Amino acid sequence: MNRPEPLRGSNGVAFGPDGRLYVAEFIAGRISAVDLASGDVERVVAPDGPVQAPDDLAFAADGSMYITDLTPGRVWRRDPSGSFTLVSDGLAAPNGIACAGERLFVNEMCPGGRFLELTADGGHTVLADGVMLGNAMQLGPDGMLYYPHMLTGEIHRVSPDGGDPEVVATGVDAPVAARFDRAGTLTVLSRGPEGIDPDGDGRHRTTPGELSGMDNAAFDAENRMYVSRFAAGGIAEVTADGRAREVVAPGLAGPYGVAVHFSGTVFAADNYRLAAVADGRAHTRELLLLTHGVAAGSRGLHLTSQFGTVRTYDPDGRRVLTRAEGLSRPTGIAELPQGGLVVAETGAGRVVTLDSADAVTGVSEGSDLAVLADGLDEPVDVAVDVRGRCYVTEQHAGTIGLITGAGVEIVTGGLDAPHGITAADGLLFVVETGRRRVLSVDPDTGERAIVAAELPLAAPAGRARAQPALFNHGLPGVAVPFAGIDVGADGALYVAAAAEGTVLRLTMPSTGE
């Protein structure tokens, strides 16, 4: 459905001593180097190493690369030979990072975070506190360090030698990066309509941009600005008048869930956004942060976030309705014949329902939650067939179960990490991530057949890389992999293939297992 792209979400960027642009890929857990002349991308830090969730990076004069490892709260040094040294541990979501001579500075991306100087002995000095979600920062031509407060819409600066921070700009809508071009002009990446006034002389400048979900930027020796995008990935050169030229094309950071809308549009839940997949590309339909499960229904698209929410999105009116909050890692979702929703609450080991009136229904004693099944071994996805029967996949148990009034009847077992499930033509179709294949299952007999094998599916959590924490100081960390599946009106299957960042369309005939 879409081309695999080499950058799976792009976050912090910095030019290395070799002239290439180095890109931190937070979701993918890796770092790549981009040749801006050719667009070639080389993987330089793999996801199976010590760095779990790289968010920003900076280079020292000796060629060492310093990396903020956001979720585990660490800062790493990678020397020119490729060896890693832990610089600091126990920080609260370290994000923005900057080198100033032989000195190293970081800020924390959490409410009430700190601005720190890190020392060689593993210690630190606090230069400022009360940072409201720090992000990309830089040493300015005046010798001050400039950094954003994303929550409050401000840009601050502080001396590397201490003293009270100063407010440089206010009223900036979601500033994510403070960067200087080669002429010393402060550039702020923001979603807002207003420019900033760094010198206090009343001169504000605004450059409209063509990019959504921007994260960071770097200027090359010829003062060309290159911008990363946390939502769609890729790298783009942004000209002085705001036009964007793709250097590395955007793609999918996941994907996770997949759904086919009644209009025929294929949607992918892609962590920071809802994407429509068509014409060989993934197009941002809406920046809906923390979107993982998706199902098409009578009222639009139903979405889950592994961070606790269930929402319904109307693609026509672009309206979002929150249906439930505070769930424990809800993943798969499906619509019931009466219009209610059924959700696999993975973290709680159960399957629950929400009624069509947007309230969480209640059937169990002492609870306002309708629990269809409890005590499950990591339920991941749910499906409802034409007869209204509900099925659930259990990743750790390796089973597909039919939920009945008496409990869960096993339809088939012995699967290796089953994830997404859908029902069509009297069969169930399941994504078996541990064996990288899609199976058809007869729900009455349990008979199985292979639909497609050797697929580029994301490995189950913890197998290919250390799984970063889901939460970090009250904020979202890295979502657990989920490979969704849906069926279109033409009978084709659509599968989330996160190992390469694509949605697959399968029309292959089934073969015996």
C-alpha cells in the first residue's frame, strides 16, 4: 500500500563531523545518518544496543555524539569508534541537548523539569528548574543557551555559568525547537501563527510552513534549514518562504492498527497521527497523538491509545469524541452490532464494552464497567463476526478465544504471539507476529491455514530490542508493538507491517499449515 521509508519518525537532528545529518528515531530506537546530496540513509546506531529511545543528539568538537535516551532517563556518549559510555542516569525524560565547548547541557521534557549541565563524573548542576516540557535547544551567538517551554508556549535563555533564566518569547503555540541559523537569527519551530521577537525590538517574523508534526531543525554550512518530523518522519529542506523539499520521504512510524473505512479508505493508527494510506504513500489525516488501535464503525473510526483512552473520530467533520479514559493499555477495538464498542484492555487482562451513548457500561457488581472476559493472558485484539460473536487474541497464552456467557472457549492455541484479528466470510484471520505470518482459522473447527508467511511484521515486545517503558514521569513513553489487521469490501486483507513501516494488502490464497 505504501513504500517502506528509511526513517521511522524523525526527532533530534545534528550535523556530524562527516557533513551528514544524524537523525534520532525515538519510536524505532535507532539513529541514522543522511547524505543530504543523495538522500541515502545509513543506520549508525541499531535498536538492539544500549540506547533504547534516542530523542535528541549533539556532537562535541572531538567528534563524539551525545544522545538523550528519553524513556530510561539516560545520556550516552558514542565516541568516533562507535563505543558507548553512560554519561548520566536517573534523569527525568532528558530531551534537548547541546554542547558548548567541552561542556554538555540537557533539559528535561516533563512538567517542572530541569535545565542541567552534566559533568564527567556523572554528576550535574541545575541551571534552571520549572521547565515545562523542554525540547531542542542551542547555544546562541550571545553565549546564552536557548530552550523552549512547550506547555507554556515560551522560549527562555540562560547563561551556561548560571543566573536567572530570561524569557525571550511568550505566546508561541507549542514551540518544539529553538535554533539559530548561520547569521545568528533565532528560529523557532511552532504550530502557531505568530512570529517571535528575540531582540525585544518589536520585529516579529512568521514563515508559514508546509509540514505538520515538526520536531527539530539544523542549518548546514550554506544556511539551508533541514527539518525533522516526529509524526511522519523523513527530512525536508525548508526554504526562506516556507516551501518544503523532501530529502528523505516521510512514512509510517509504526503502523499499529489498521482499518478500512466504508468509503474504501485504508487508515493506519500511527502513534502520533491517524494516516490514510493510498497511492503508495501514508498521508497525515489528523495529528491524533497516541493512536494505536483503530476500527471502522457506523459513527466513524474508533481509536485506542495504549496510554488509556478510547476515542471516536469523524473523518468527515474532523471531530474527536473521547469515549473512555484511564483504561490499562487498551489495544484492539471493534464495534458491536448495536453500536457499542468492545475493547481489549491489555494491561488489565480483560475485555470490556462501552455503550453507544458514550458512557462506560456496568454489569459487574461494584463496578461501572461491563467486563466481557477477565483473567486473560495479555489480550491484544478483538473481533466481532456477523453473528455478533466476539473473539479475542491472547498474546502470552498463544490462543484465540470465543467469549461466551460462561467464559472464554479456546478456538485454537499454540500460536506464537497472536495480535490482530478480524472476521470475514465465516473465517477468522489473525496476525501471528512470532512466526511472521497471517493465518485463517475456522471458528467452529479450529482448522487453520496459512494466508501469507515471511511478512515484515514487528517482533513481539522484548524480542528484537529492550522494550522501553510505556510511561515516563507521568508522560507517554514508547508504545508496545501491535500488528493490526482488517478486511476490505473486496475481501482483501490489510496488515500492519511495522518491521518496514508499511500496510500490506494480501489477496493470496490460503494453504495448509
